[in-house]
Amino acid sequence: MFGLLSNLFSPKIEGELGYFGLGDWWLTKFSANERKYIEQKFKPLGGNSRPLTHGKILETTQTASNLLMALAGWFEKAEDFSIGKRIVEKAIQTVGNNTLDAHFAYGQMIKNSYRAREVDSSASELAIFACKNQIALAPQAAKAFRRESRSNELPCHAGYEQLAIILEKQKDYNGAIQLCNQAKEQGWNGDWDKRIARYEQKR
């Protein structure tokens, strides 16, 4: 009975979040003020002024994780860390078996968390967690990138780059060198030789 009454009085969530069945998550994970702030800030080009929760969507080419990663990109500033963190965590939960979606979701988590390391004590640990998880996916992600682009060229890899920077700050130069060599061997684009030379000089 209580559940029925709750459904009667809960606002109906349409728009992009409603299309992907994220209405309950939206209502339970964010306060009313946070929801208002998110909708005021999220302003993609053109169309509905409140695309997250308003308007009927019949079909879309994006996935739930694509939507959430795009949304998280609007909340990369340190002061928005708490909101961005919750959005990215949900993005990671929705990737399923899509290796590239997982790769990009961890990349977004790295951005959101590393930028907030000075204002939130948990942000640095989350950034390292995201780097390590993206690196763990690197072999599969490399195959997926090459399969999609039909090229042997790979893009830059945020996890390898950011974790190498973190290890350098921790004076773990051997660990940073090992990481750069691993990224280079896998074929990820980056200034790996320059980084390795710099770390070797610091040892």
C-alpha cells in the first residue's frame, strides 16, 4: 500500500533519464536542490532546456553510460566533485560488457576526482582507483579501439598518464618507468620516452 501511494505522489521522470530508467536513481541520489542545480547547469546545445527530465524520447543512439559520462563532464570542477562522483559511479554501473564505454567512464572519473584532490581527501584515492581500473582494461580497450577504427594507432591513455604523474609526485620513479614502458609496449599514444628519461634522471 505504501509503495502504491509513493508511486502516486512521486514525480514522473521523462526526458533522457526517464528513457534509460534512471528516474529512481535521480530522485534518490540527489537532493531537490542538487537536482535543480544539475538541470540549471546542464545545457547541451539546442533543444529542450531540461532534457534530463522533460520531453518524450522515442529512440536515441546513445547509451545510458554515454549520457551519464556527458553529464559528468559538466561537473568537473572541484566544487562539483560530490555530484560528478555520483554521476560517474552510475555511468560505470551501466556500461555492461562495453569495454570502450568502461574505458571512457574511468577516464571521466579520473578527471572529476583528480581535479578535486585539494578539496576532498577521498578524491586522490578515487583517482588512483580509476587509473588502475582503466589500466586493467587497457589490453581489451586497445583491441576494441583498433577494431572500431581499423587502424593500429591508439589514442592517449589517461590512466597511464595520470598514474605516472602521481607516482612521480610520490617519488616512485621505478614504478612510473615501469608504467610508461607498459603503455608504450601496448601502443598507447604519449610522450613515454621523454617521461622515462625524466624519471631515470630523478632516480
